[in-house]
Amino acid sequence: MSTNKTGKEEESQEGLSFANLLRDCLVSGIIVINEKKKIVTLAGEAKKILRLKPRQTLPQPFEILPAALAKIVHSTLASAKIINNREVELTIDGNQPLALAVSAVPLQAGRKKQGVALVLRDLTGARLLEHDLQRLDRLATIGTLSASMAHEIKNALVAGKTFIELLIEKNQNAELAGIVRREMGRIDSIVSQMLKFAGPAKPTFTAIRLHEILEHSLRLVQSQMEGKSITLHRLFQAAPDLAKGDDYQLQQAFVNLFLNALEAMPPKGMLTVATEKISAAAMEATPQNSREVALRVTIKDTGAGITPEHLARLFEPFFTTKPSGTGLGLPITRRIIQEHGGMITVESMLHKGTTFSVVLPAFDKGR
């Protein structure tokens, strides 16, 4: 069974990755070439930037440098003029292209062929950061536009649905009427989910009984369970089961997870829903939370399982493997859980089943 990293591990790795990216943006290396056109110094991160051999002895002819750098050295030696922040792109040993800002300074101002110092600054990290920021900006713009469009479509649907209902009443073709009603409902559902994903309502927090919410959510999917002869195994061990949250939103999240599990299972499968109290260590993914205990809900099915490549994209908006799926159910579920200061993880094994784990803060009466 493949296990996803905990939220804390993911957050920690993301923080380290960002810190490393900033470090790479500022990293510098210095190369000094003397009057004999020999490299006598490789300081800072020069060897790492140029991927030179760590034990390469000096001095070395400057021609061992990549052609673009050797050309800058030759030009500076010949002219004794300073070159500031010239951008070059290198491909070394078939690796990913390396973007550098190179400055060349004569060792003796105004005197030709007396040596040169190269200052290298790796721009690769900065460009990756810029690319990511541009991507985030585009996604934010698309999200705003999608929410606006969904809102307008939903408003227009009100009049459209009323008119179509009147037409259906006058049309005796029952099959066509059923198709139209179903498709209108599907459009309305897709638009509603887009709106919820783009800007879900802030939860109204009250003291809630987690087991009551789970029981009500299970009743809502009871017909689907009976239709596939699914066996339900409850194992409610969290006592007390008090949490702080919005019962309607949590119900929506659990119904989404139950429906996913039921759709993944063949007839006569088994759905296991369990709860337990756990230590606050499981809540480290939410640093603002300092409660001593948390509640974990585990939802396990005996379905076909999820492939590793699909598992990595499970919470991406609009990603779905279902022919008629919208790909918004799980992203909305995760957002609801996160709004409650919780976390959701998933494990899966092909032909064995999938397990979702939802951890929520326990209710603290002293807060």
C-alpha cells in the first residue's frame, strides 16, 4: 500500500524547497584567470554552478570553461573592459539548461591581458520562481473568471429551467423529457460545484457531534449502498466525539467521500467507516492548532484502487477518471476539511481498495 506524506511533511518540504529556491537565486561563484590565461581560483559555488569535477586541480587553462564563458574571458582579456550581468544559457553534459548572469572584471583596470575575474550568478532558480508566480497569477485569474461565469450561467439557468419545464409539460415524449431534465440537472450541479470550489462559504463553527454527522451522511447514501448490496462496517471509537465545525459542510465532505467509495466498489463490497481519538501530533499540519487531541475518521472501501499516477492528482480541480465526473468533488472536500483546520490523506492499492483519512481538531470547551 502506497502511503501519502503527512501534511506536516509536505509543508516542511515545500518550505525547504522554497528556501532552497531563494538560495539558488542568490548563489554566486567566482573564477579568477591570471595573466597566463590560467584559472587559479574557483571560489564560492563556481564548481557547483558549472558542474566541474570537485577535485579538479588548479591552475587549468580557461578553455576548460563552457564556450560562452570562455568567449567572455577572451573578450575581457583583449579589451580590458568590464562586462556587467551578461545573461548566458549553458547546457552542460546534457543536463537541463543553466541560466547565468556573468560579470567580468579585469584584474588591473584598463590593462589588457592582465587577468580577469568572473562573477557568476545562477538565474535558473529565479526563472523557475518567476514561472511559478506567473502560473499562480494565471490560475487566480482563471479562477475569478470561472466563478463569475458560473454565477452568470446559474442565474440564466433559473429562467431556462422554468421555460423548459413548461415545454416538457406540453410534450408527450416521456423519454425526451427525462433526458432534458437529467441534463439540466447535471448542468446545474456542475455550475454549483464550480461556485463552491471557487469561493465556498465560510463555515459557521459550532459544537457538533461527529458521529451524528457521519450517521446522517450514511443515510443519504443508503439507497446506493442497498442497490449494490454493499456491507457497511461501523467502528465508532472516538469518545467523546465532539468537534467544532459546520455540520452542513462536513456532511457534504463525507457524502462526497462515501459516494466515491461506493462508485469504486463492485457489488457486494464492504465500506468501513471508523473513528478514533488521536494525539495532537497528527494535527501538526496546521500549526495554528494547539489542541491536545484530534479526531480521525477513516473511510475504507474494497474497490479497484487507484494507480500511483492518478493518486498524485486526486485533489486537482477537474481531474477525474469517471466518464461523467466533474473532478470537483474531492477538491471541494479537501477545501472544507482545511477550512476546519483539518487535513485529509489517502492511501490506495490496486485491486485492494482505497482508504481516506480525515483528521479534525477535537472540540476544546476551554476555547
